[in-house]
Amino acid sequence: MIAEVLIFVPSIARFRQDYFAARLERAQIASLSVLADDMLDPALEQELLVNAGVFNVVLRRDEVRQLALSSPIPAPIFATYDLRDPGGLTLIADAMLVLFDGQNRIIRVIGQPVQDGGLLIEVTLETAPLRAAMLVYGWRVLLLSAIISVVTASLLFLAVRILLVKPIKGVVAHMAAYAAAPEDARRIITPSARVTELREAEVALALMQTQLTSALRQKDRLAGLGAGVAKISHDLRNILTSATLFADRIEGSDDPMVRRLAPKMVGSLTRAVNLCEATLAFGRVDEPPPNLTRVQIARVIGDVIDSERLAAGEHDISFSEDVPAGLSLRGDGEQINRVLQNLVRNARQAIVASGKPGEINIAAWEDDMAWMIEVTDTGPGLPPRAREHLFQPFHGGVAKGGSGLGLAIATELIRGHGGRLELKRSDPTGTAFAIILPKGEIVLAAAAE
């Protein structure tokens, strides 16, 4: 509509100016005929005025103003328009005034004679014929604009259908075909659109479908693995239960070393039995949430360090802890023990693999918002490949023969507490992991989000 206005309004103004120019030219020709023969018959003069479409003609050839042709004017002159140096806005405003004024007005028009036929020419005419001609011309412009609009709309419709609608329908068809069998990699869309934005959407869809297909395949592998692990855990639980009974008998030994180590062995067997129970519950999709109680974190960290110190054997690895004696946190002691064992075991294996002496430290502290536990080592650091998928199952393993499940399990357990497990740093000087367990419910909700 804006384009139509920008086309129609100047066209009407130009038509009005051309209409006046034509009347002035006819009037000039008629006046020259009178000047050539002063004795023209009055009837002939009237015919000249009718043919020119004016009432009066004044032609100034010299400094003296001359009245060439005249006839009675039916009404007073309404307005005077000078066409010798008109402005664009003035022409448009005057044209709109004539177009929307339904009354027949008498106007005076002043212009420049053609072919230098004088100083100026002035005519008097009525606006009704002008308005009628402007309306006819306007309808022609509108009709032509309507035809152009229909052609343009048709071309636009075809262009949108070819460039957008048809490719979008193709994308929808690909999505429907992929949804029917998302495990089939052959149904992943191949980007082919020529429109940049649509092609970017196809590329993003192809990437999403590729990742989803990989995730579904991994899910199937995990499902099969879970079934096997559940069977193994069932039998292993029975074996460990028997071993726990034997360990209870060992506690009655008179050997001081046996009596000192027996409780730790019983604790390790109990945790192994609990792990088997949790694995079976997970296989039934019925894993219980963390049992949140007040946990003396120093005792948990001490058990982890004692266990890993025995596992280190003759390797030159030192263990240290920096934990306030009375520090307690709200959590599941068994699950936190499993998380710390995973982290410390990974650190120990990395130092052993490097063949150099090393140190592993566990520090814990708290502030107003959360409890923090940090596990640091002086090992060789994580390779870039492991850091890319560190917390994903079957991807983050570094040690040869490792399953890549330890950090994934630890992350899941900490997330169950509403907290998070982070890799603080990993470089040739060592690696540091941090466990953040929030205290308040609001912080828990933010961490979960």
C-alpha cells in the first residue's frame, strides 16, 4: 500500500500538470490566431475558446499585458496556480485538493508560453473536466497496479513454494521417516536446500539426528550390559554375603594386625554388597535416592585413604588429608565413599602408570552456601581426548582396560545430592577434582537446573 501511494500520488500530480500544460498550449495557439487577425468573428473566437477548454486567454508578449480571447465567466475565480516554477509538494497538494473536491470551481492558471511565444500566458477554466480526467487516469493507474500486484504475488507465491515450502515439506518428510526408525543411519537427512537459513536448519537437524542415533545405539549397548551386570551382581552378592560371615569370624582372632584390619575388610565387603544391591535396583529402574544423614566426612575420607594406601603397595605414593576434625555434611556416606574411591583410585592409577613418585591429597571445608571436597594429585594430568568426554560413560576412561564408568557413576551420585562434580584443572603438574554439595534447598534447585 505504501508503494501504491508513492506511485499513485505523484502520477496524479503529474497528470494534472500535463493537463494544464495542454490547455495553455491550446490557448496560446488560439490567441496567436486572434493576434494574426483582429477582425475574427465572435463565433469563431468562442469556438477557439471551447476547443482550448478555457474561458479567457491572456497572452503577454511584451511588457504590455494583452487580453487575447475572452468569454463570460460563470463564477468567481476560486484559486490561482502558477506553473512557471512549481514545487513538487505543492503540485501534489493541489492535485489532491482537486481530486477530493467534488464541486466545480473556476481557477486561473499561469504558465510559460511554448517556443518563447511571450512572457507569460494566463487562462481561466473550470475544474470539473479536470477532475473527471484525473479520475479516469487514476482508475487506469490502479488497474495497472492491480495487474502488476497479481503478477508479482504469483511470482512470489511460486518462489516461496519452490524455495521454501517444498524444501520444508522435504524436511518434514525426512523427520517423519527418521522418527519411524531412528536407529537407521540411512534415514539421517542430507542437507540440500539452496536457501542459507533452511540449509543451516537441515545441517542442525542432521547433527541432532546423528547424535540421537549414536545415543540410541549406546542405549542398546548399555541395556545389554545392564542385563549382564544385574546377573553378575546377583551372584556376586551371594558370594560377598558369605565372605562377610567369614570376616565376622576373623574379628575374633588374637593377632593384633588381623583385629585391626578386620573391621576395614568387613566395611569393604559391606559396601560391595550394597553396591550389588544398588546395581540390581538400578536394573529394575528402582534405584533408591540417597539416604541423606549427617556424615563425619573425616571418617569417610580416612577409610578411602586407608583402602587406597593398601592398594598402592610398594609404589612411591603418599596420601594426605586436610579435613577439620568436626566437619560433618548432609549426604549419603556410602555414596560419597564410592565417589571418593573412584577419584582417588583414578589418581593412584595415573601416578603408577607414570612410573614416578606422587602425592594424593583430599581436602574438605565449608562455607555458608555449600560443603566442598577437593581431590588433587601430582600425576601427569588427563590427555585432551579424555577431557572432551570426561563424565560420559565409556568415553572418559584413561587407564588401559578401564571401562570409563567411574567418573560417570560419581557424577550421577553427586547429582543425586543436588551437587556437582567439576574438573578444576588438569595439566602436567597434576589434576584436581572438586565436589560441591549445596546446603540450602534454593541452592539445590539451582544446582539441579
